[in-house]
Amino acid sequence: MEDECGDAVPDRATFARTLSALKREGSNILLVGAAPAAHERACHRLLGAANHDSRYQLIVTTDGDHVACENADSAAIERIHTIDSRAVLETETEPAAESGASSLGALGIRIVETIDEFDAAAGGFDPSALRVCIGSLVPLLREYDAETMFRLLHVMTSRVNRARGMGHYHVPLAPDHDAVALFEPLFDAVVTVRSRRGTDEQRWHLRETETTTDWLEL
């Protein structure tokens, strides 16, 4: 099967096998596209149910652009942690942070420490037991240079990979935006979402095989 550009499109069975491998081995997924409702729906799918006995959720908020994807119940509260990135950045007072490197570094440290605490509590993560949601990166892109942002994302994606977790990162911008092109090499897949005729849809680009799916309903 080929898409309108003549590129090979994986069938559903191949796509399902690829997703299973991402769950087993750990993965980081970049969510792009200017469709807030579709971002939220995709987020719920990727974050998974927090009442799963072995699942841990880390949610990092930014500001008003954050996609609200918390879906936990009170029984799972000890396995859920939310980090307010604005609070972390505002309390970082080191004077050497003029370039933003120090303050964003503090955020990266907080995220890694939280994952380490989860890891210790779990006695080691099972595959895909750790689910991480990073809210919209757009507010941070307005304040920090791209190189500093790349370093932060490298720290986060590396830690999620080591935990064999599943992390997803919201960038509600067009797929051809410069920031998407810059960050894409850090991710296993880039998922473009859209809302069309009242239906939320997703299209996956799998970087290892350099293949892109059809549009799939969320």
C-alpha cells in the first residue's frame, strides 16, 4: 500500500507489531499538530489508565497551553506525580542562568529525580509501566533557545528509555515547523493529530523504518 506521495504505508498488522515493540523496549513520542482536542484524546490513550496496579504517571505541566490529560482516580494517587514547570523555573535563582541553561537544567533534574523515586518504589519498572506526559513545549520555546531545549529533551528522553517507559511530548505546531524538525531525531515516532469533520485523527511516522501510516481515528 502507498500513500498519495508514493511512500510505503505500513498495514495495520505491521503497525500493531511496531507499537508492541515500542511498549516493550521503551519509547518517546512527539505529538504535533494544531488541534487541542485531538492532542487531549491522544494524550489519554498514551498515558493509559493510572489505576493499573504497576503503572506510574508523571505529568509535567507548562502553563495555559498545557493539555489536560490527567485521568487518575484516588486509588492510584501514590503512583502519580505532577510537576509544575513554571514553579520550578520561577524558583530557580542562580545568577548564572542568563541563557536559561541553569533553570531548565533544574527542571530536568526534578524530572529525573521523580522517575528515580518511582523506580525505587516499583523495585524496577516493568516495560511501559512508566508513562510520562510533557505538556506543550511552546511556552518554553518562547523563552529558551532551541539548543537549551534540545538538551533538556535529550535528558528526559534518555531517562524514559532507560526505564523502558513511554513518554509523549506535546508540540501543538504544524508538522513542518522548525522546532519539530530540530527535535524529531530524539524521538521514536512523530504523531501528527488533527480534527476533521468532527473526528479526531492521528498519523504516525515511525522513524526507525521511515514509514508513515494512513490517518487513523483516535
